[in-house]
Amino acid sequence: MTIGELLTRKTRRNLFMGFVAWLAFAGSMFAAAELGVRLLPLVLFVPFIGLVIAQMFFVRCPRCNGNLGQLLAQTLAPGPLKRRVMNCPFCGADFNDNP
């Protein structure tokens, strides 16, 4: 498994789980009114924020430990927001190499 595959897997996992957490939070706003549980949206918002923080600060280059979270989140963005990253901007490690 190359560095790029490893980082892409981490980023996709974080973004997918973040999307599921956001959907649960959004759905809980409608369900909380019917169930009478006012803290449910707040409780479900915490995992979403936790996953955003995990993506931003805990996805790191395996060679230099540089923070790549925000940069790699842009590689999975749709359309013109998408960026192609081939190496680490901190140490220059090629993402096609093995860790």
C-alpha cells in the first residue's frame, strides 16, 4: 500500500463518517421535536465536530508527520474545488512510494 492510498483511505473514512454523523444530526432536529428530547441534536453534533477535527489535525504524513488533513480533504471535493496532490508539501515525499 502506497502513502497516497493510505492517506486517501483515511480521508475517505473520515469524510464518510462525518457525512453520516451530519445526517444523523440533521435528522435529529426533526425527530427531537416529535420525541420531546431537546438535547438529541447537540449530542449528535459532537461526533460530527470530532470527525472534522480528526480530519483537520490527525491525518499526517507518515514520513515527516506534517499535517495533511485540510489539503487531502480538498482532493475529494467535487468539481473545480478539487486539487491534485502528488507529494507532501512539507518533506516532498512522493505519495506513490511505500511508507
